[in-house]
Amino acid sequence: MKFDVVMFFLFFGAATSASAATYFILLTMVNRINRKRDYRSQIPTLGFSWPQVWREYGLVYPNGRYRRALAGAAVLAIAFALISFFWLFGVLPRYAVPSR
């Protein structure tokens, strides 16, 4: 297998893993918010929005560690997705590897 194909799949796999981590962190944040609320005002686990969860978690847990983890995982997911996209369309290998 060519080196470019292997690197693309590595970056794509890293982007997919970081996206899954982002989703699981969001679900954990929703569950922790719902623990502090009564039954009628809970956030649904499937129909939530990022800004709502981010804001509510910051209000309930001002020094919570999941906000930083979510931001880091989202940045990694976006970065790896962009790198794999650029690698797929030949932008990075053409300019990153010095000419022989």
C-alpha cells in the first residue's frame, strides 16, 4: 500500500475517533446536567444542541472538567478531519514533502 493511502486512513481514523469522543463527552455532560434537574426540565439525550449543553453545564458546574475536554476533542476532530481532507486531495503531500 502506498504511504499516502496509509496516512490518509490514519488521519481519517483519528478524526473519527475524536468525533466519537466528542459525542460521548457531550452525552456525559447531558447526563450530569440531568442529574441536577427534576424530571420535567431535563435535556433529552437525542435532541440537544451544543450551545445549550455548553451553557447549562457551565452554569451547573462552573469548574467542570468536561468543558475543556469537549473543546479539546472538538479541536482535534476538526484538525484531523481537515488534515485527512487535504491529504486526500493532494494538498499536503505536494507541499509538505521536499522535492527530490
